[in-house]
Amino acid sequence: MKFSRKLAAATCLAAMTISATAARAGDVEVLHWWTSGGEAAALNVLKKDLEGQGIGWQDMPVAGGGGTQAMTVLRARVTAGNAPTAVQMLGFDITDWAKQGALANLNDVAAEEGWDGVVPEALQKFSKYEGQWVAAPVNVHSTNWVWANKGILDDLGIAQPTTWDELVAAMQKVKDSGKVAVAHGGQAWQDATIFDAVVMATGGPDFYKSTFIDLDTEALGSDTMKEAFDRMSVIRSFVDDNFSGRDWNLASAMVINDEAAFQFMGDWAKGEFLNAGKTPGEDFLCFRFPGTQEQVTFNSDQFALFKQGDKPSAEQAALAKAIMSPSFQSAFNVVKGSVPARVDVPDTDFDACGKQGMKDLAAASSSGNLFGSMAHGHANPASVKNAMYDVITAHFNGEYDSETAVSELVSAVELAQ
Ligand code: BGC
């Protein structure tokens, strides 16, 4: 039995390169990048839910916020003919794998569970490929948030900033007090996460769309883009000396532990505050990056299931169904910091930030102010995103001045397409 399996594996190697090797019968093997304290707590909600249905969990965590490393490991696994059964994925990465025919078709579960009627259009754009369901969305995150230490702001008499100028004045006041103004981790995806908000605030929604989504050369090379880079330099002047390479959750910890006043980060940061026993409105504040109060730059974690045969396996179907159940979407997102990926989940169990997140999402969606996050793979494909990352990070680290960054951005984006 063992031998014939090996033989079959050897002879079918070519065909198997993009199909999942079966995890232990009854198990799912899940590749993900949820390794921080808050993320692990949320993941546990999913593990427990599946265990309750008799489905075992083989964990395949790949540390590294934003999933860049996880996607590298995934490519290696697939090339070795050993794809995991289920993979956490973002936006355009799902489309890329679906294009290669690697993902299981989830139409049966989707029809049975009525996904078409409850998953917002903006997410379906990524959950479906050529009209077929290829991923189950577990949440909606957004990147244009500020996480603030309420005690520090109160002590210094700083009101919640609503404009860029107010934010700069607030950061200056914190710096003058001897505390760290901005808790940041110098990693490309974190620099890019701030850039999402800064570009939106500097140029507004039309500018965000023409630069990050339409990749319009003129907009990318404009004076407005130079101003966005100038603002990044201002933020750079408010981070501490040890920011380089710091993980995002350690930056959150600086705000949690009263060392720093602000973190500009997606709402997964809230998971860290909750995990540390902190309460929104009392210990910390959540608000939209000044100048982006009407907009939401979103990303959605979805689970794509690698093909094991003509149909998803029973475990894969059960995983997809579990992820999309309304009670799970509430329980999971309350812990994760994100909001549900279905429109019919009540906000009852969510804290003030979660309730605001749900309200903002609905409002942005109906007013045409909902845009995919560039930093988190929902504005353009990985090749373009990574090209943008390189320029943003080189500029943040002082390798380019703003003018050079603008022209590098234009040529990097052109080359990457
Ligand atoms: C994911 C989040 C995750 C964050 C930090 C984002 O790309 O969507 O779920 O918590 O990266 O790792």
C-alpha cells in the first residue's frame, strides 16, 4: 500500500504540482501567517469550531505580517507537489492561483449556503474566478486606522487629530514629552501599510484609485505623489531609533505599554490590545487616519483550498462552510479585530471599534469610498505590489528623496506589469 502510493506519487509528480497532498484523513492542513498573540487567539476560534465537528487541524504557520513569507513558502510547497489543503490568502494572490487552475471549486457549498446573497460584491471580486467560487472570505480588515494610547493623549492634552496638520502637531507634542510619537516596525509591508493611508489622505479617493488601482503613470508621477512621500518623511522623523525590522505586534505593544502614542496599522492591531486586556475608549482609541474619515482601504483574509480531486474533500467543504457560518463570523472577528465578510451578521457582540468598522464599511461601500488596500494585495497583483514596496521602503529609509522616489515608482510599476 505504502509502496504503490509512493509509485503513484512519483509517476504523477508533474500532474501533482498544483494539487494538495492529502493531510491525515479527517484533518485539514492550514497554511497561514497568524502568529502574533491576538492572531493566535482568533485562529483558536476557528480550530475549536472545526474540532467540534471532528475535523483535526494540522498547523502550518509562517511568521511575517502581510503574508509575504507565507506566499513564498506556499510557492515552494506547490512546486514540490505538496500543497497544503487550505491557505490564508489575500486578493490578487487568490486570482493568480485560480488562473493556474490550482484551487478547488466551491460552487456547491456556496450554492447550498447562499453565499451569493450575503458576501459583498467587493469581496466576491476576489472570492470568485470566472464566475466560480474559489475562496471563502473569513473577514474584512482595513488599513487606514490609527491606534492611540488614551492615557498619553490625555496627559498631554492632545485631542484626537482629524487633519494632517493636527496629526503632525500631536506627534510633535508627544516627541517633545520624551515618549515615542509613532510605534512602527521598519518592514516593507508595514511602511506600505502607512502609505495606503497617507496616499489616500494626501490625494483623496480619486487619486488613490488612479495610482494604486488604475496604475496611471501621470498620477503616479505627480506632485501629489511627491507630497505623499514628503509626508512619509515627516512620519519617519517621529519613529524611534530602533524601528528597523521590528514586528508589527511589538510596535502595538509599545502603544499598549505606554511607551508610544500612535500606531498606524490595520485593525488586526486591535487583536493585540484585546489580547492584552485593554478596552477601547478607556485604554486606547481607534480612529481613521486623519483625512480618510470617509474612506475604507480594505483587505479580506480568505481561505483558498487547493484541489485534491474533482470536488473539494469532505474536510475542505466543512472548513469552507464553517468559515462562512454567521455565528463563526461574529465570534472570530470579535477577537481578530476585523469585521464580518457577510452583510447579515449583527454587530451586537462587537466593541466600539468593531461597531465603527462595520458602520464605516457599509457607508464607504454605498458612497463609492471603498477601495482595495495596495499594501495588502487588494489593489494590484503581487508583482506590482512588491515593486511599490521596494520604492516606499527605500524612501522611508532615506535612500531616495521624494522626487527620486516618485520617478522610481513610475518606472518600477511600468517594469512590473
Ligand atoms: C492580514 C491580517 C494579519 C496581518 C498581519 C494582513 O495581511 O490580512 O489577517 O493579521 O496581515 O499579519
